[in-house]
Amino acid sequence: METAINIGYACSLLRQGMRRICLSIPTDDQVAQDANKAAKESLMSQIANGSQMVKLEKDPDAAFALVIDGKALTFALEDDMKHMFLNLAIECASVICCRVSPKQKALVTRLVKEGIGKTTLAIGDGANDVGMIQEADIGVGISGVEGMQAVMASDFSISQFRFLERLLVVHGHWCYKRIAQMICYFFYKNIAFGLTIFYFEAFAGFSGQSVYDDWFMLLFNVVLTSLPVISLGVFEQDVSSEICLQFPALYQQGPRNLFFDWYRILGWMANGLYSSLAIFFLNICIFYDQAIRSGGQTADMAAVGTTMFTCIIWAVNMQIALTMSHFTWIQHLFVWGSVGTWYLFIIVYGSALRSRDNYQILLEVLGPAPLYWAATLLVTAACNMPYLIHISYQRLCNPLDHHVIQEIKYLKKDVEDQTMWKRERSKARQRTKIGFTARVDAKIKQIRGKLHKKAPSLTIHTVS
């Protein structure tokens, strides 16, 4: 246990001034059955005393460390004691389990995962860590001299332990936001598209007639809106990797679930519902009794359906462009290329249908009609205006952490006002009860305490 404590100080899990709670089993020469009973009672008493010590502590800055060896952990993980052990462990800033077996590592991970319901991460570099890595929600394997067993059993692999910070703070933050925004956008675009079909069925008395061509519906998710979503899920970055490391508090957006809670999901669904209503009813109102050609020709169902589909393509691609915070040439190509692909498709599709005595819907009917282009512009603006108002209001009145950082970087305030930039960086680093900085703070606190004790004894003598 002393070796584990020294290693804890070396790797900054323990610090000077931290109160340690050590759980161990006394060794004696009793009969096996009596020894197990006595050891269990002793360990239960130690856990109770440790919990009482934590509860009676009045100093809010006090930190506790729990150290337990493998023998004591065997009894602590039994059904009648594991919840007491878990309650004590979560009250401590650091918990060190030494001399434990691979099975005990996995059992401790399972206890934490099931006991507090939090997402757990396990990291290891050897074959004895495989059970723990597989039991955790997220397993990280370190490739090195211990072999590749841990790497093959893990979800992520790194070459050195220090890369864990970048894996969590940078890639963890990015991946959470990418996946959350991508799933919410999927809800939005499919609701916006699918409900227009339902509205037309109701408008046509549920006759079974579709307002869109079969090829339009087939290519919507496969070709016309797939690549922008992929670019959102692969390339999106609200802030750069350097900013993520400088402002580690941004990582808390994931554990706090700011971008994938029910409020956010229902908001995107409501946005899709509004967009479907705007696309369908605005187009019906515009083309219902209006001539689209100078000769007085009105729009038939094919013209109305093609116009509605054009509005959908523009609306959903404009929406994803407003959602993105980081643009590369690939994202521009995917987003605006999807819109261009739609126009190219209807030109090629119309040319292919001419052999069957049909007209080209874009070149001969909709293209020369100013009403078609005006309706596309009006409906696209109407669909995206509420979201634009929402994000503008949020940035002005209730900005999130990354909004503030984006504003600072855009206005180059980090270059003009270095003092402000350093102040904001210091605010983003939450206080911790472990690590090097905490040990420095504890040392400063001890020095202040000594100076405070010496202060009353200091007197000033004046000579008259």
C-alpha cells in the first residue's frame, strides 16, 4: 500500500494536505471462517468511520483520498457491503485500488457504472486490463511494451497516456457535437420532406396520388441531401483544437448534454414541422390560381411538385449551412453541390423523358417562369428565418461558451487584449482537488495559515 501511495503522489493523484482513508485487512492466525467474519466486520467499521469523517468535515476545500488493497476489495465488493464502499468512494477526490486482480478491476468498473449511472472510461496497457476495458462504457488501450491485448479489446487506441487529454477534450467534444447535430438534422429534414407528402394526400382526398415524381423521393436521402450530412458529421468544428485545450470547460457541454436533450430534439422537430407547413402551403397559395407563363398557362401538378421539391432542397441545405460553424472547401462542395446536382438531375431527367413525348419541366416550363424563382427564394427564406432569429437571439442574449469564444476569435480580441484573453482562459479551468496546481494551492494555503498564526504575536514598538 505504501508503494501505491508514493505512486499516487508521483502522478498527482494525491497531494500534500489531502486526508487519506486507508482500507486494509488485519492479518492474524484465526480459523478461516472466523478470520473472514472478523475481516468483514473490521472493513465495515473502517468504511463507516471513513464516511463519518467525510460527513463531519467542515472545511469545504478539504479533499479526501481512498486507498484500498486487493484483500480488502474482495470483501468490499460483496453484495452487502459494495454500496457502502461506493458511497464512500464517490465522496473522495481520488480512489486508489492497489494489488488487485483483473476480475476486481472489472467488478469495480461495473460497480461504478451501475451504481451512479454515469458514463465510465477505462484505460489500460496490458492483458490484465482487458476485463476492465470491456466492462467500461468507453475503453482506451495504450499500445506499448505490454503488448496489444488492451488495444484489441478497446474502443480507442493511443500510444501514450498523455494523449488521453486530447482524446477527451478535443475529439470527445467534437464528436459529441457532430453526432448530436447530425441526428437532430436528420429529424428535421425528414420531417420537413415527409410531411409535405402527407399534406398533399389530405389535400387530394387521400386518392393515392403523389405530388412528387418517384425518382425525386428515391434520390432525396440517397444523393441530394446525404453528402452535406456526412460533411457535418466529419468536418464540423465549433472551435479549433488549440481552443479546446485552452478552454477545457467546453468539454462539459457533453456531460451536461446541452445539444442532445429533449428540448433540443423537440425544437428541431418543431422546426421541421414549420418548414413542411411553409413549403406546402406557400407553394399552394402561390400557384393555386396564378399564371406562370406570359401566355396565361397555369401550373399543373408536376410543376407544383417540382417547385415544392426545389424549395425543400434549398431549405434543408441552407439550414445545414446555417448550422455549420466551420467551413472547408469540401463542405462548400457538398452543400452547394447538392443543390447544383438537383438542377442537373431535372435537366437530364427531362431530356430523357422527351422520347416519351413529355416536356422538359425545368427548361420549358419552370425555368422561363419568374414565379418559380421568386417562390423558391420566398419559401427558402421563410423556412430558415425562424432558425436565424433564434440563433441571433441566443448569441446576443444567452450565448453559450463556444459562442463567446467564436466572437472573441472573429473580432481578434485575443490578439488586441491579451489580458482579457488570459482572464477568460483562467475562468475556463475549473478548480480541482488533485494534481500539481492543487498541490501548489495547498502549499500556499499552508503558508498563509502559518503567517496568520504568527500575525497576533507581531507587535510594533514606537519610540517617543
